[in-house]
Amino acid sequence: MGLLPLHHTRHHSTPTSKTPRSSRTSSPSTRRRSGIILQRIACLLITVAIVGLWCARDLVYDSYTLAALPLLKWRQGASSFYLSVENDGFDVTFESYDVNQTSTRGEEGYEDRVPGILHHIALGPQENQKEGWQEARERCVELHPGWEAMLWTDEKADELVREHYPEMLGLWEGEDGYRYGIQKVDALRYMVLYRYGGVILDMDLQCKRALGPLRRFDFVAPAANPTGFSIGFMMAEKGNEFVGELVANLKRYNRHWLGLPYPTVMFSTGCHYASTIHAFFRGDRSKLKILGGTKDNKKLHMLSGPVNTPLFKHLGSSSWHSYDAAMIVNLGKSVGGSRWRLPIMFLLACGLFFLVIRRIRRRRRVASLKV
């Protein structure tokens, strides 16, 4: 078969056609439908987010309170609750008081609000007690003649919870209860103080002087670094409202925070937890005294590491509070910084979210007043 003539090939070739401009651009109706679909997707996402926040509102709020403590709340009104000569007529150096003063009854206009009871907590096997703890406790007892001395062992602690705090048995013994022994120690501090009042001391705090001058206050605890207060030493009147709040909120804050041991302890029962309840306390915070320092030495009474304060020689021998500190150091070495970024950002985001909402409401309130 021969080749077709050239004119025959041209006759059957398909001419190239151009697509009309109108077919390459979407019509108004198509764009409208796309816009409606996007709006519906956005509404669905917003609805899911709102429902999620509502369902997790307790977690979100609790996270906000914990995050807001160092950023916003602790220093509000701090001048009213930090002990000072100016506001309280109290010498935080203790140079004006006798070393053996066990009461405030001799001081004009004051009475003992805190009962004369020394509490020490020694949960777990007694052979686990560190060297020097027993001597430290005995020294505190010697400096407070006439005071009752109570040593809380596992048996006594279990009996206290069963008889006086049955609502706490789930935390004490249940499957969803405390994961770490230190949480029981911390929780017991609050329950003991609320039930009996008095002074609670870590086992590694060796008293250097009697605590009588502080008995005129409803509640006292030493400042902690960088914010809040330490729970290694607390003293309170029996049935103190704030201490009652510490007990009442134990269930609410009992979470496995960030999935890590140290945040779980500190945010559920430890210093950060107690300081948060202090910061958001709706009563009179000026009665919840914090023993800070002087202008020249703001860390005068801080119990971090083996230190000497006007009141105590802190042995720093891995007692309960120093055990907390050791946990975060070990976690920092083993976990590394990258794993902490997301949890920290989450807490900061929660705090920022509630701060923005609060400011918006405040501006609306001011605007309505102007109208």
C-alpha cells in the first residue's frame, strides 16, 4: 500500500482547539458552593473545639491555675502576706526573740493560735530513715518542752484517713489513687494540720530555736525558690480554712500530670499545688503568712539544699522535699529538653488563653460602664 497523498492527510488531521476562558474559571455558583462547604467545615471544627474544651474544662482550668501561679497570681497582694516588721511588727531575723520562746502569751496583745504540737511523718520501713533524722527530730522536741510530739507512721496514717477522711480512701488505697509514696506524705501533712493544728516538720529539719514567736499567726510557711512556699515546714491553727482547702482540692488535682513523676507529685500534692491553692484562695490571704527574708537576704528562710536558716539546720539528706528536687534533676538528665517543650507550651497556652479571655471581659465591662 502506498503513502496517502499529502492533501488527503491534511484533510483528516484534527485541528487544535482552544479551551474557552469561561470553562477554565469556576462559575459564581461553584465558588458559592465551595464557600459554603468551607464555612461548614470551619463551624464543625469550632464546634468540636468548643465541645472538647467544655468536656475538659476542669483539666483546662486546673492547668491554667498551675501555669498562672509563677506568671500572674503569686505576687498579687504579696506585701500583705509576706511577714515583715512594717506590716506585722515581726522580726523575720528572730534576733529580737529568745531562743527558747515557745509561746506568744508573754507578748502584749497576742495569743497562741497554733496549738503546741510537733508533727513528723515517717511513712515506709523505719530502716529507710536517713542518718541524722532521729537526732534532728529529738532536738526539735527538746526545744519545745510541754508540747505534744506526734510521729506519723503508716499504721497511724491509715487510721487517721479511715476515721476522719473516709472520702480520701480512694486516693489512699484505690487503683486511681496516689502513684508515689511522697504524695501520701504530702497529703498527710494537710490532713494532720487540719485535724489537729500545730507544726509539721520534715524529718531532716533540725530546730535551732523554738517556734513560739510564730504561734500568733493563723498559718505560716517559708518562702520557696523561685515562687510559692515550701511545705517541709508549716504551722497552722486547728481547722484552718486554707488548710481545709488544701485537703478538699486533693481529689481535683489528682492527675498523672504530663505523664511524668515530678510534675505529678508537685502539681497534685507538692509545693506547687499548695502554692496554687494559696494564690487562688478566696479568703483573706493576708492571714496566710509566708516567712520570706530581708531586703538584703530574700532567701533567708528558704529550705533548698543543706542550708542554715535562723530557725533550722536543713540536713538536705534526701528527705521528702529534697527527694522531689532530686526527681526533676534525674528526669532532666534522662529525658532531655525536647520532651518538655510540648507540655510546657501546653500549660503556657492554657494560661495565655484564659488571660486573653479575662482581658476581653474586662474591656467589655469598662466599655459598658462608659456607655
